[in-house]
Amino acid sequence: MKNSFRYFENRDCKYYPCHKMEHINCLFCYCPLYSHDCPGSYEMREIRGRMVKVCTDCTYPHEAENYPAIIRILSGY
């Protein structure tokens, strides 16, 4: 896939690849859906007495085809 406003792959990043998948969209390196009800595969874990959203195995924001859905969620639609 070609870099664009919807997709950016940073193969020079010291953390690349952060997930076991091809063509990682680095545009949302830090998940913008952390504080939202994300449609990705996160889980809730109790850590030090608090429930915490753990997204370690989630690739949802890194999949280029999810860009429009992420923008919809962030804009409140």
C-alpha cells in the first residue's frame, strides 16, 4: 500500500513491526480509540485493583481499511 493521508508505514521505526502482520498502518501508532468503545480485539484486565483496557493483541487501528471507521468514531458519528 502507498503512503497517503489514510495510510503511513514507518519501517524505520525502532518498534516496527509492533504486531505480527504485513502492511502495518502506523498512522495511528498510539491507538486513538483507547478511551472509546473500540470494535477491535481488546480485553479488560484487573491491574493493581483497577480494570484496564489492554490492546496488546489488537491490530484494528493498524489495518488501513479501518481508517474511515476510526474517523467516524472519533468524530462522534
